[in-house]
Amino acid sequence: MFRFFRFFFLLLIISSTAKAQDSKVGTWGIATLVLPGDSLHKWGGYTEFQTRTNNVFSQFQYFEIKGGVSYDIDKNFTALLGTGRYTTYDYMDVGKGPTITETRFWEQITSNQFLYRLKLEHRYRVEQRWVNGDYRNRFRYRLNVFIPFNNTKIVAKTWFLSVFDEVFLNNKVPNFERNRVSAALGYQFDKSLILQAGWINQYNYSTTAKSDKNNIMLILMYRIHRKNAVQREHVPTTSD
């Protein structure tokens, strides 16, 4: 497991000193370690690491580390409390240190629907953010759709499609802040290890500027299973 994580991050941060230029395509790398709840254990948790580059596998500009504690209200509803640290760098001079630092707390509810081959995840999140010392609120909703190809459930040796759209709102005008849309092809190797690769677009909006960028997205997930736990169906969702 740890060899996979080491290789994954080495691949993402190499060539960070490549020639600087603003690129239309970047890279997002996400590695997640999850301890899900089950019918015997209501409590769970996760930790996640993420890095982003301005260009394809080069020009490092962003890193985040976060984690949370979850509680299964029932088999389809999960509550979570999370926190994270987020740092953004000038990819032309990473040595100067972060240009933006953020500490974040959030509360969320996730509900899942399992409709034969169609799997739906609805995620509702409220965030408290300190961005370079300034306090902000944010509200997020994400709809994530999963479709397995060669099985009716996403289990070992299953290929699947993952598509999501997420809206970001805040309590200040303009209330709309951001939208993310993504599509990825995934494969679950066994009961624990999952890999996804695909595309993600992030559109940002403010009263002074608008921007969007396409990115190659790579996701590595490892799901921890408790001994003698009663297993149930899970979706291979990203925590970001």
C-alpha cells in the first residue's frame, strides 16, 4: 500500500522546476486513506493529501492535507467533521513560500442511493475558512454519479465511471463562487485499493475576474477494513 502512495506522489511533484509559463492544462493528484463505518462500527474517518501543478506533471503550485471523523447515521447517511490546511505557491518561484495559506473546518452530510448499476452520492457541506487570516464562510453541494461496467456493484476487479458536478456558494455578493465538473475512469483492484484517472475543470468567479482551467486528475484511494466487520456497498468517492 505505502509503495503505491510513494510512487503516486513522486510522479506528481517531479519536474516542478520546469520552465515557467501559464498553462491551460494542469494536474491534480489526490491520495486518500479511508476507514469507513459499517453495520457494527458507526465511527470512521479519513485523511487526504492533494497536490496540483500549473502544467502537466510540472510547475508545482498547491498542496493540501486534511482529515475528518465520520459517523454513520444509517447505511445511507453519514455525518462528518473535517479540518485541513491548504497552501498555494507561485509556480514561478516556489522557494518564496506560500502566497496563500488557509485553515478550514467543515461539517457535512452525505447521502447515498444505490439504484442497481447507478450509484448516486449527494454531499452537503458548510465550511469555516481562514484565508491569509481573513474569515470566510462557504456552502457546497456535490452530486457524484458512479456506474460500474462489469459488475452491478463496485467491488474487486470492477471498472467504473465517475462523474460529478459541485457548486460553491458563499454568504456575500456575488453568492456564486465556483463550480467543478469532472469525469473519470476508475478500477477497484481488490476490496481496498482503487485508482481513478480523468479530467476536472474548475471555474472561479468574482466581481473582478473569471477563470477556469482544465486538469488531468489522478486519484489513489485505500479503504481500510476492520477485522470481522460486516461489509456493505460503498462508493469510491473523493473527499475533496
